[in-house]
Amino acid sequence: MFAIGAATQVFLATGVTDLRKGANGLYALIQSQWANRNALGGDLYLFCNRRRDALKIFFWSEGARG
């Protein structure tokens, strides 16, 4: 479980994403699609598969340490 703030923005990737990608692969996609965004800045990035029946969320939060 994670909490998002009121200032958190949500970005939906257009097109199809291979959901087998891990955090590093999704980070690379974010850097190429949203070059002016900081992927580690606390925003949500959503990716979907070809059938559009599954989502993967990339979310980085420095404050949540277990």
C-alpha cells in the first residue's frame, strides 16, 4: 500500500507496453516518453498490455522505507 498526495500527477503511457519489464525497463520508457519529467519525483506512470486487461504502475517514493 502506498499513499499519494494531492499534487501527485498521473501519466498514462499510450500504446502497448511489455509488462514483463521491471523497474529499470519502465524507468527507461519514462525517460524516453516523458523526457522533461523526473521519473523519481513521486508521480504515477501507468502502462498497459496489448489486450488492455492489465496495468503496471511505476511509482517511486523516497519517504517509504521499511
